Amino acid sequence: MPGMSSRTAIALASCASLALLATACTGRPDTGAHDDASKETTLTFWHAWSAPSEVKAVQDLVRGFEKAHPNLHVEVVGNMTDDKINQALRAGGAKAPDVISSFTTNSVGKFCSSGALVDLNPFFEKSGIDPRRTFPKAMNEYTQFEGNRCAVPLLGDAYGLYYNKTAFKKAGITAPPKTWSEFERVAKKLTIPRGGTYRQLGFMPNYHGWETTTEHYLGQFSPTYFDQDGTSNVGKDPAFAKAFTVQKKLVDALGGYRKLERYRSGLGDEWGPEHPFHTGQVAMQLDGEWRLGMALDAKPTFDIGVAPLPVPDDQPDRYGMGYITGTIAGIAATSGKQNAAWELVKYMTTDTDAVVDFSNAIHNVPSTLAALKSPKLTYDPRFKTFLQIAAHPDSTTAPASVNGGVYLTTIQQFGYDYESGKASDLKKGLRETARQIDTDIAQAK
């Protein structure tokens, strides 16, 4: 090639030798997908929703995509569990899904580390979309593992505090508590004994309660679950000890573990109309955004208030944050239609109107920063609390792990032992919990 400098020749030679790397010399990332998304293509999309209204919402979402992409068609399969999805992703084949969605973020570590779902970073780069500017911080974090963004948020769940405004007024309480010490005082004031049990319990703090898991409590203390080298931080980060101490103080202040468990055993089901918050048997409830609609459907005899959960006493400026999780979507590594599949994933998760419409139909939290601010959102004014929690920069989530949510189950088990008195040495128990987590992760690897 006449006139080529030696530097140019070296650069071109280097470029050729690196052709298999993620980014070509043009600066355009190589996604590894070779199908033509402009051609007639039929995709298979598996999701977990099963309620008729939810299934219809998914169908409407897909119809919106097909209208925007006339050459791309989608076969939708609902009510798919993670077990079925994992089996299909491993097996591949003509009947396997091209795109999947899962209700749990705990599977992200497994999906990414196993290579079952493709890394979406190159697709985002090729489309000129920055996930950090597109999704709330916590949602951006829980869809990747060790730099591999194998999933993307598809609506979210935010946890906050529901409270009985009528009971608050009767007790002379003028506002929801903002710190955990204030929360304990309010919970005690709202508790009305009756014989050896309760006529009204201010709050059910036990880990076997409804959404009062170690994971959700811990979210308010902003813990660091793992060190930079991947080992468990449960025995070292003081946030863990603080969270366990707060919960145990609540248990003791409200009557003790056994008395609370006896009361809990006679209360209604979490997903039914007789949920104890609906019936007024419990005056405050830690729960997700979906509880508002369920509580209103139960036609309670009191006014419902919604607020963020309390924060540690020494971190009052963080009030308004909360724990975030949600549904995820991804592209199967076995799919031969990954470029077309990306068009579907991109539409469902980054198109503002599509996300807003889906949120309005499902009544979950929108999963993009733009959708959270959209004037097209329709919701009960109290739902705004969850939108604010989702957008809060200090809101937290639980990180992905190679063995899924096993480490969270291990922490929860210690919580059961500690609240019941079976384990009395908190620091020792947290160190042993950390060792068990490290052992389980080493075995999984």
C-alpha cells in the first residue's frame, strides 16, 4: 500500500491480531452476535408472570415492540420458574428461549459466571447507551457480576414502611419514625397488650415475619457484603452487628421472641386479605411497593400511610433510602438471534414509554431514571415514596454471588439463631457465618 508509514503498518497488524477481542479497531464493540436484526426473525421470550393482568401487561409490552419492529416477532411463554429457565439455558436447542426474565436478582451471579446469559456490555456500547446514566444505582449494580453485565433491570421493587395512620393518631404520633431508636419508641407506643398476647402489635420484628428478613433490615445499614478479594465481610463490617443489634432490641422491647412467635402463628397469610397489617393487628409493616394495592383491595378500616424505612441513628442524612431489588432480563448464550434479541431487551428495558406503560400495568417501580420522572406514570400519590426510594443515591441492594443467594440464606439462618437466643455471642456468630459463606463460595467455584 503506497505511502503507508511503519507506524500505520504496525497499528494495522496489531488490529488484525486483536480481531477476536471485544472492540474492533473502528472503536465499535464486537458483541459476538452475527444475525441480521433487520431480517424477518421470530424470538422466544420466557417470563415468570402468571396472574392474568400481568400476562396481559407482558403481551401489551411485546405488541408495542412488534409495532416498532415490524420484522421481529415474539413468541411469549409465561409462568417460567428459574429452575425451568436454567435447564433450558443449559440445554439450548430450537425450543430454548432467546430472551428470559427472572423475578430474582439472586440468580445473576450464576447466570453471569456460568455464561448462560451473554455479557450485555458490548450491546450497550454499540447502542450508545450508558447503563450508569440509564438505571438507578442499585439496579445497575444487581444486574452484573465481576464486570459481566449479563442482565438488565426490568421493573424493580423498593422496600419501605407502611403504617396505620389511624392508630398513629390515636397514640398521639404525628409522623413516621426516621431513625431506628425512634422506630423502637413508636413501635412500643403502638403496642396494645391483651392478656398474654396483643390486641395490636406496633411491629412484627421477627425474621420469620412478612418481609422482615435479614436482607431487608441490612439494606438500611449499607453493609459491604464482600471484600475486594471476594471474601465475606460479615464478621468485619460493623454495619452487620448494628443491624442485628437493632432487630434484637426490637424483639426484646416488644415482648420477646417466644411471645411474638406465638402471636405471629395465629396471624393471616402474607399474600391474602387477612394479612395482619390489613386487619389492623400489626400497626407498621416493612414491605414492598406491591403491598399498597393489596392493602387497599382488602378495604381496611383505617388510613394507610407510606414512608421510607428508618436509618441508623448516626446517619440521619440518609433517610429516604431503601432496599432495592427487582425483575431482570437477559439474552441466552445459546441463542443464534442475539442481535434481534438485543432489540427486544433494549426496547423493554430502556424505552421510557415502554417502561412506564409496563410499570403502570404491573404496579412495580420503573427501572430507568427517565421513567421514574415521567409525567405519564399513573399511581396512588403514596406510591411516589417508592419512586423516590428507587431513585435515591444511597439505596442499596445485595450483591451477586457465584452461588446465587446461598450467602443470604446463611446470614438469615444466623438471624434465626440470634433472635431466638440459640446463639448469644453476636461477634462470634458473625465470624462463623462469614467462614461458612467463604466455604460455600469456594466449593461453588
